[in-house]
Amino acid sequence: MKLILTQEVTGLGGPGDVVEVKDGYGRNYLVPQGLGIRWTRGGEKTVESIKAARAARAVRDLGHAAEIKGKLEGAAVNVKVRAGEGGRLFGAVTVAEIAAALGEASGEAVDKRTIAVKNPIKALGAHEVTVRLHDEVTATVALNVVKA
């Protein structure tokens, strides 16, 4: 089965890639999850629009990525969350909340899909997250989770 990927799939490809997968994998997982759409002859326009959107979201170049890395690593990033007694959170800190906090602290928009959290953040205090800004540039950001 041929599919056009709409999102990054580990081990398979990125948005806009045309891939060949087993019928069951495509029909039962990729298409229902919204990770891919069926390939058609008219799908070439879809591929082009997905790649154009991906390029617009991507950081312009290596120099710009290094500049953003400096801003992120130098900024004090605080994420305010609801917490109970003893510093235990109600749920976990999401990557969307982290992306919003990074955007406020650095003044640069950060895509939530580029943020990697090693373990779910479920307690107040200092934590580290990794932001993949470019293929060659990765920033490690000190994150401080505080009670709202």
C-alpha cells in the first residue's frame, strides 16, 4: 500500500514522503491515526503542500538555529502548573505548555514537535528538555516547573 505521510513516523519517514507499507499497518494504524493518507495520482499536490508547510515551519538556516539555541539556553524558563501538596502535579507537563513557555522566554516560536522530554515531568522543580532546532543544532534547556 502506498501512503503519503502527513507527520513524522519514526523509522518510516517525514511529512510529504511517499512510502510503501504493508496493507494492515497502513489501513489499521497510519490512516486512522492521521499519520498518513492514501497515495493517489492527484496526491502530488498534497505532497507539495505538505513539504511547503514543513519548510515554512523549519528554522531558516544553521546560523539562525544557533542564534535561537543561544536565546533558549540563556533564558530562565518557568512553567506554571497546578500542583497539590508535596509538589505533586495534577497530570504531567505537556510539550505544548513547554513550547509556550519557551516562546515567552526567548521571543522565538518553538514548534512542539521539536521538543523531547526524557521522562514525563510530574513534579515541581528543575528539569531538562531537549529542543531539536535544526538537523545539526540541538539545545538543552533548563526548565523550572513552579506552582501556579
